[in-house]
Amino acid sequence: MEPIVIKDLVKDFGGFRAVDNLSLTVRSGTFVGFLGPNGAGKTTTIKILTNMLRATSGSAFLNGVDVVKDPKAAMASLGAVVETPEFYPYLTPNETLAYLGELRGMSPEDIRTRTREVLETVKMTEWADKRIGSFSKGMKQRIAIAQAILHRPAVVILDEPTSGLDPRGMAEVRNILAGLKKEGYTIFMSSHLLNEVQEVCDEVALIDRGKLLRSGPVDALLGSVNVHRMEVRTLQQIDGAWLNKISQLEGVQELRANGAMGFSFTLTGGDQEQAEMLRKLQGIELDVVSFRESGVALENLYLSMIKESR
């Protein structure tokens, strides 16, 4: 029995189809990135999974339980953070988690034990008795993750968990997500940030205009990428004359200067083509200090698939 199964899911809003015959299965113990641009249908799908919206047609199951037919049983094994979390500002994290634990039917002893554990997991122990109204958005997001895992759910669903955070807050939340991954939770996380998914997820499902483009292990999908963004750093200053010379090399596309001593370009092919390009750059007497992929392989795959689907 898989933790999340979505079958032929459709959601229409008037004449607009937000989710279009979406089918997807999430395996136990995996961290799946649900990836797509804003407006792709990610939040709508998650709201259907968490019983906040009713699907037009199709079905969704959490641990084998139909979300529509038996939402209470389906939600019992689910922890979720959907959209921007809000808490009573005059309560502390300890008080908030005690209140939410009671609502979930947890015993007082279990609430105390789990509150300590989850606040430690999200690095908020020292703030346990401070009022949430004084917290930053990143701190509130960490409390939101703490409440999602308080009752030891089988499945955790996160909707854009780093949205609106500053770089430090994003890094803190990603570190927490990496920790949850090690603890063996099944996590389904929507995001429009390609580097985020590449950094923390085992598998990815690419969605655009409500349709699934492709899904599978991150490594396998990256292995299918045939277009790479290359970054080169040089000893020479890269002026207009150098850029003109480099642009004439066969295989160089979308050439751009990167500061005074470097440039980037798009290259089609794999290791063989990269090795040949390095020789060509050295052949025009460029002193290459570094030559590497810039880490946006997933973005290249995603953009190429969107082009194919339209």
C-alpha cells in the first residue's frame, strides 16, 4: 500500500482546468518534489489531498484510504503545511503544540514528549516559551513543520515550505527537511525552486498546466538531460573580442559574460562533448582556471519538457 496515490485527478474552476487528469504514486519512505511554476496546479492538488478542496473527478488516497469517502481516517496519518502558516500570536510553541496535540487526541504525556522532540528537530527549543507573535516568518515556518510531525504521521505534505523566506530562513528550513528525510518520513513537497528540489528530494514529479510531464528519481531524470549550462573561469579578462571569438566555436549557445574573468554558455551533449569543448577553448589560447556545470541540470530538463508539451 503506497502512502499517496492520485488517479485521473481533475479540478475545474469554471472554464479553467487547474488539474488535468493527473495520476501519480508516491512510494513509502521517499522525499518527492512536486515541481512546477506558479499556477501549474501544485497547491490545488495538495488542497485536494488534504481535503481542503473537492476534486471535479478522479480520486486520491492516503495510505489506501479515499480522501473523499473517508477524510477523517485519511487525515489521521497525515501531517501538512499548506500555504502560509498562522498561529495564535499570544501562545508559545509549547502551548500551541499542546493545543494541537489535544485536538489530535494525543495523551498529555505523549504531547510533552513529542513537543520536546519536534522542537529539537526544528531547532526551536530555546524559543519554546516565547510568544509566537514575536517570531520571524522563518521561525513560524519551523513551528508549522513541528506541528505537522507532532503526531508521528505516516505522510508529510508541504506546500512551498520556503516561500517568502529570506536566504537564511530558506537554508534553515532546507536543513530541517534534510533531517526529516533521514528520519524516514514519506514527504511530498511542492516547490517552484528547481535547486531546492535537486538539493533535498529523492524523486521529482514535473507538472505544468495541471498535467504531469514526467516523474521518477532525481538522478535518473538528470541523467536524461542532454543540455547543460557550463561555467568557465579564466586568467584573461573576458571582453567583447573574447566573447566574439568564443561564440564562433561550434556547440556554444547562449553565451554570457560572468563578471570580468569568466563566462557561461549552453552546451548540448554529455561528457564527450564537454571534453571536446574544453579542448576547443584551450585551442583558442584561453587560460581556463575552471570548467564546470553550473548545477541547473533540472532546470534544463524542465524547460525542455515544457517546450515539448506546448
